[in-house]
Amino acid sequence: MSNVPPSPNPSPQGKPVFSDLSRDECERILARNHVGRLAFSFRDRVDIEPIHYVYSSQWIYGRTSPGAKLTTLAHHRWVAFEVDEVQSIFHWQSVVVHGAFYIVEPDTANKRNSVFLQAIDLLRTLIPETLTGDDPTSFRDVLFRIHLDEVHGRKARHPS
């Protein structure tokens, strides 16, 4: 006899199926979402913060403000980044990226092909006023990008 109480919401569809996402599925999830969580650590402390972002060509682009996070990342730039799409407890997809965090500085030597200008253009697809006088989050004036060094995704579904 089991001492485990019955589930308050038993699944009429049977047990959920968990599986890995392909790299293409992971990239499509990254591309269609624009809010994720950035995890970073220093010594024995791990922090995680929500950020808005744009995904393009193996890179996650975002912006932040000066402060403790950037000080920490200057010492240890390896980060994790996560995006989820959740419909229910057993109907979700999650992507985790591991990569290095890079500050994107203005490139005065080569303005036409600048990564900085590319980052601004991408971020303006979310907030057209990015880094203008009408920017609603003007305090977030540090642009960054994260390379997709490792990508892993999982999903849960009820069997059909």
C-alpha cells in the first residue's frame, strides 16, 4: 500500500512525455521570444535576472545598466540564459544557452559594419526608441551579446 496521496489533478491523457529539442527547434524558440533569464555566478553566489533580448545568427543581444551584474561579469563572463514557453504543467518547452557575455562597445573605426550598430538595430525591433531621447529605459545603456556556445532544449507533452 502506498503512502503517496493521489494527485489533485490527475492527467486524463496519461503520463507526459519528455524529450529533447533539436538545435533548430531551440533557435526558433529563441527567435520568437523576447524575455529570458540571465544566470551568472561569482565564487559561491549565483544570480538570475530577467532581461529582454533579440536573437540573431547565433547571438543573443540585450541591454542592461551599469552596476553589480557588470562588475561580476567582468570577473567571470560565462553565463547561462533560459527561455521558456509554458502552456501548462506538462505542456512546455525550455531552452538553455551557455556562452560568454560580451559588452558591445561603439566601434568608431568601422561605423558601417559595427556590431554596436547591429545591436542597436536589433534591439530597436523591440523598442524603437532604444538609445534615443525617448527611450523608456534610458538607464539601460550598456549593450551586450551572448554567443550560443552550447544550446540544449527540453519539452513536455501529453501523448496524443
